[in-house]
Amino acid sequence: MSKPPKAAEQQSKSEQNKRIEALVAIADVVLAYQDNAKPSLGEVARITSRASGLLRIKGDERMAIENAATLEIARARSLLLS
């Protein structure tokens, strides 16, 4: 028997959140290694793109996950204008 749509959607969101957290953690390690406290958005996007490849995130969700991770990092490092 298949799962109800809501349960599948919640599992998908949970899986996406785990992937976003993983990308953020990888980016934090890379930026710490580079000793880069204030990277550009382009640098953050490049790092998250490479990290999503390492995690083998494919398909339609890849861009959404990369964008969410990039925004989370940008907010945490005050890279966005208010």
C-alpha cells in the first residue's frame, strides 16, 4: 500500500532539510578552511554547487536545495542587504 500524499510530502521535506543542513555544514567547513569570513554570494553558490555534486543530489530538487542552502549561509553571514 502506498503512503498518503501528505506523509510522502513530509518525508520529502524532511529529506530536503537534511540535505540543506549537509550543504551548509560542508560550506562552513570549506569557508573556515579558506579563512573566508565574508565570502561573496558567488563563492557561496559555487561551494554549495560542488557540495551538492559530492552528495549526489540530482534532478529537479538540486537547484531548490542549493538555493536554500546558499540563502541560509548568506543570512548567517550577513551577506544580504536588508
